[in-house]
Amino acid sequence: MSDSRDDTAIVWFRRDLRVHDQPIFTAAAARARRSLAVFVLDERLLGPAGKARRTFLFRSLRDLDESLGGRLLVVRGDPVEAIPKLAGAVRAGSVHVAADFGPYGRERDEAVEKALGERDVDLVRTGSPYAVDPGKITKSDGEPYKVYTPFSREWAQRDKGAPADTDASTVEWMQPSEKNGGPRAVRIPADEPPEAELPEAGERAAHEHWEAFVDEHLADYDDLRDRPDKPATSRMSVYLKYGVIHPRQLLAGVGGSGKGVKGPESFRNELCFRDFYAAVLWFYPRSARENFDPKFDRMPYDSGPGAEERFRAWQEGRTGFPAIDAAMRQLRGQAWMHNRMRMAVASFLVKDLHLPWWRGARHFLQLLVDGDLPSNQHGWQWAAGTGTDAAPYFRVFNPVTQGERFDPQGEYVRRWVPELAGIEGKKVHQPWKLAEPPGDYPAPIVDHKAERQEALDRFNRL
Ligand code: FAD
């Protein structure tokens, strides 16, 4: 039987750095006899990513290249120019991608599609980094959901599909050296020594990590997921960020009945949050930069040298509130922070220090290895009270009781704040009450009770 497929296609990796469960491989193999695997180093994304994320990306690319037998072509430049040139150089009939729904990715892909169209090459989108693609879940009148709970009910009903049965051999890969002209191949950049200790990159590491979580912690996830002192959450966010693993693979692995049913259910809810925030960003791209609730555009924030000094104290973990400082130091130490503490430090920045959420969000995106626009910006807006079904503004987290409740023995604080390592038990959350407070740890930089009232007064004046 004659093979009516094109001779070549391009598989363009972006946020899907894996070979298993790769629907774009199946689509490319159906369309062309062989494919060229490519990744474009795009300064517009690399620049703001921060060292930890860049390093993790480069390590993930090395792992992917190894899985592809050294046949990943890496080029540098603007994809809108590079991809069409490459399609010309290898005479591809199609370019295969997983759809990108972020504001930049969406615009970039439309421009690439147009440029490819001029050469008669198709941009074929198959799947996305989400369990349910943004835009697919709406109210019955077509309006987007702005509240999580009804979205999640609808999400739970949707078929997320089974993981696709693919590996590196699903596609016949072309050697990058066979291309004739087009953008120049570059090496995957060297790691930029990160200050933080990063998780191991790569698909095998992601799966091993996931399986260990399912065996050891999933059953207790619902009970313990708010405890920063316990290794109770999956830490899969970084692998999800780069698509080293797909949420569909996690959903297939959580099960959901019998013993420990609350764990899997609660875990699915968290994955749903990821889809919810991506959907919010899809419908409201401005929410990445602006208050979702415009009422807050009139909120006055502090400025001047005092405010800047307080911002630096927050960034460096020397606010004098042990739980806040532990969390901000965990962010530096691991390029990751526990979810409960992300909420607490965000509330502290906005409502105790009266600084705008986007300054904190930017700092997070520079340091987090899982830094992800929809989850980060909307997580911040939730804590700041400016977002979709946000914590009401008047709910102000108490930085001391958050520590006492969720780090009851003070282990998390002692781990990250060595100046307090000698203080036993929960007393570590209020060192200023000790007869002899440690001399090398700062006193609280603000009076929480007074600042809470100040935040409420500003809100009431809006
Ligand atoms: P688990 O508890 O094991 O959850 C499993 C997965 O569900 C996570 O990996 C993540 O993909 C998803 N998830 C869990 N909670 C949320 C949530 N609240 N919103 C969206 N998805 C969620 N998450 C990011 O991936 N990148 C970010 O940049 C980011 N910034 C945040 C900023 C703030 C201020 C807040 C409050 C939350 C932020 N989150 C972000 C969400 C959440 O804190 C992290 O996803 C979670 O801590 C990652 O750890 P984990 O993988 O162990 O989570």
C-alpha cells in the first residue's frame, strides 16, 4: 500500500518536555514519515524566568534530548521567524504542538501559524498542558465561570482521556544535521548555578517522585496538605510546569475509591485549581497584570524608603515573624514554597505591609522553579482579595497563628530560620515573648493588630 504521508513534519516542544503520553507524536507520525524534534530558546520567556527555572528547563531539555537519542534540535531566536524557516529547511508539511493558552503563547502561535500558512505549512495543535483545555468549560449561557466551585463540579464530569501510549519510538526522528539551512543549531545552555536546591529534572525522576508520593502520602494528603512541616504534598508543580508529566497521567494514577478516598479527591481538586486559573487567564488575559476586581484599582499602597525597606525585609525573610521568614527563606533555599505559606506571605505583603500584590507576584516568578503565570498571578490575587472568588479582603491571615496552627511544633521554622533553632516547641513562633529573645533575629517589623486595622480601614474607604 502506498504511504500518502508527507515526507517530514516538525515536532515543536514547548511546555511538554516528555516522550510518554505525547499526543503530538501520534499526530506527527500520522501525518509524516519522519519528524524533526525542535526546541526554541526564546529570550522573551527565558529572560523573566529566573535562574532556578532556566536551570530546570535546561536540565529537562538534556533529559529529553537523551530520550530522543540526541536528536533534539535546539535553536535560539524568535519562534515566529525560526519555526517557518526551519519548516522551509526540512520541507515540512506540518508543525505539531500542544496548544498554549497563555497570553504570550497564544499570540506567538497565531503569528507562527500565519507565517507557516504563507508557506503552505499547517500548525497542528493537539492537546494542551491541561486536563481540560481552557475555554472548554463555561456556564450554560457560554459565560466563563468566575467562581471555582461550580467550575470544579463541571470539571469533575469531564472526560480527561487516558494517557496516550507513546514513547520516543512512536516517531521516526530526523537527524538535526540533515536540515538544509534554516536557523543554526545551538547547544543546550549550561546550568546557571542556582542558589536553590532543585528537584531532579527529567521524565524518569518525575515518575519516580510521583509514585513515591502516591505510595507514601496520597492517602493522608487531605489531612496533612496544609502542614509545611511535613512532606505531605506532591511537589509535582515543577514537573507539571514543564510538562515533564501531564496532569492526565496523575489523574490516572490517583485512583479514588476505598481506603484513603479523601486523599485522591482532595488531590484532584488541587489539579482542578490549576485548570481553573488557566481558564480564567484564557478568558481574562489582563488578569495576569491587573486586578481582576477593578474596585481595587483605587486601593492606596505604601511607598517611599520605609516601604522599600519593609519589602526587602519580606523578600529576605527578616520580618521578625518566624513563619513568614521561614517561608521566604524556603523560597530562596528550594525555589519552592508550601501552598499554605504562599497564602500567608502573600497576605502579609498586601495586608500587613500594604504593598501591591503584583510586586510579590513578580518576586515569586523570579525565584520559583514552578513559577507559572496563571497559578501565580491568580494565587496572589486570591490572597490579596482582588481576584476570582478571592478570600474576602477583610480576611487577614494572622502571621503568628498561621504558624502555630500549621507548624504546631515549630519544626518548619527551626529548619529555615537557624537563629531560632534553639527555641523548643511552638514558642518559636513568638520569640519576642521569651525572657531572652535571640539577639541575631529581628523584632517584628510591624504590629500585626494595627496593620490589620489599617488594611480594613483602607478597604472600607474604597
Ligand atoms: P500539591 O498540593 O501536591 O498539589 C498538586 C498540584 O495541584 C500542584 O502541583 C499544582 O499543579 C496544583 N495546585 C495545587 N494547589 C494549587 C493552587 N492553589 N492553584 C493552582 N494549582 C494548584 N502553583 C504553581 O504551580 N506555580 C506558581 O507559580 C504558583 N504560585 C502561587 C502563588 C500564590 C500566592 C499561591 C497562594 C499559590 C501559588 N501556586 C502556584 C499554587 C500552589 O501553591 C502550588 O501549586 C503548590 O504549592 C505546588 O506544590 P505541590 O506540587 O506540592 O502541590
